[in-house]
Amino acid sequence: MKLRILLFIFSSLCIVKSLAQKQDKPEVVLTPYVYSSSNTPNANKVLEDKLKRIVTKYGLASSEENVSSPFILTANAIELRKETTSTVPPHTAIVLSVTFYVGNGVDGTLFGSCNEELKGVGNNLEQAYASAYKKININNPELAATIEQGKAKIISYYEKTAPDLIAKAKSLASSQNYSEAYELLLQIPSISTHYAQAQQLLVSLVQQESDQTNSSILAAARAAWSASPNEAGAAEATALLSKMNNVSPKLQAESTSLMMEISSRLQKVEDSERAFQAQREAYEHELYMETVKSATAVAVARAKQPVYRIWWW
């Protein structure tokens, strides 16, 4: 009974890991970025929320959680005037010149900018900043034009640089530096003519790295079973095999073969065959459709997040 449960858990985990929900990607991703200021931390959150709403409105928000693009939408505020009102109690009133920037935050290339003058009033300076940021007009035609201009320049940028990025990603992967290779390939937007090539390479590299990791896991599982060919060894081997991700057909067959060997030794052949037959059928059905999505998810988890160097343009 214990082995039957272990086999069911292993089969279920393998099937679940091969499935992923499809999501449409925006043509270009802009990451909302706010330079942290210790003077107005709460107001910065208001500004960040506005920037998020802007990129979402224009369809440039990332469809992947916790993924940052090298291309950013950011803003910088300069105080034009500040005064204390004569009211009781007194308030702080400010006039800000807020400039919005679209550019490559990693290499510091500016693609476009526009300005908006905002007024804010609050009990203190931070509240006055927050009040001003709340008045940012996400429907501002100048802001829309700046974003479209930036988007066009980003697309042009990648038409020129994508071949070099792809070549560099291959070089990084050859030295086992997969995370930086993924970072480069994930930057290339879906509207680029080089996107398909980048995605094919991404899938190939993720599979390559996964095969290396999964081969080590499979070897450890075999060693565990060989050292203890009993229910305890079967439990250890099954636990190890459940850690395999993005499994290739070859390694999937080898892991299945190992589990069949275990089940045969413990005289549970019939139950294990039924479970693994269902697993193989589900795996083969979903493999082609979900390979790219699965690979992208692995790459996102492994890719380094960019460090912005905008120097306030």
C-alpha cells in the first residue's frame, strides 16, 4: 500500500510539472521603476502605483510575475515651489515638475521623456508629494506619445542588437552560465523578427540545463534504491525523482524504468504500470504544446534581475 501511494504521488507530480497555463505576452515590456527616497517612502508607493497603472493601460505590463525588463518607465520629481499655508493647522503646499522617462535602465539609453506639473497639499512634505502624485494623468496625450515613441525605439533597438544577444547567450551557456543567458534571451520582445529564434534557443538551453540536473537526480535515485532495495529505498528514490523538472522523453523513460524496477521488486507491477501508463499518455499529449511555456518559466526563475543605471538622464 505504501508503495502504491508513493507511485501515485510521483506520477501526479510529473504530470503537473509538465502542464502550464498559456498566457499572451505583450509586444514590449516596460518595468515601472521608482528610485527609492528615504524622505518620501510612502509617497513613492503612490508614484509606483501610478506607473504600474500606466504600463497596464498601454498593454506593456509583464505577463510573468516578478519579471523585470531592462526597459523601464520611471519618473523624477523636482520641487518648483514649497510653502507653508496660513491655515489652522498649517499645511505644506508644493508644486512639482515631474518628468517621465522611457529607456533602457541597464545601459542608460533614454528613448523618450515628457513632463507634467503637479500641485499637492498635505499635513507634511510626504503627504504633499503623495497628493501631487495622485493627480498624475494616466491619459495624458504627451505621456501616451512618449510611450509609443519609446516602444518604437525599443523595437528598433532589438532589431539591431538581437543577433549579438543571441550569440552572447550561446557563449554564456557554453560556459554553464545559464542564468545570464536566459536574461539576454528573455529581453527580446515578441514583436522582434528575432523572437522565434531567441525562443527556440531558450527552449534548447533550458532543456540542456534541465537534462544535466535531472541526470544527477536520476543517478542519486538509482544509488538510493541500489543501497536499500526495500520500501525505505523506494520512498527515497521516489522523493528524489519527484524533484525532476522539464523532463526530456529520454530521462522520463529512464525514470519510469527505474520505478518499474522498484515496483517489480516489491511485487506491485500491475498498479505501477497503470499509474505510469496514464503518466506517459498525459506527458506525450502535453509535451509539444507546453515545452516553450515550461522552459520560459524555468528561465524566468533562473534569470538575473537587471540593475538599473539611469543616472537620472
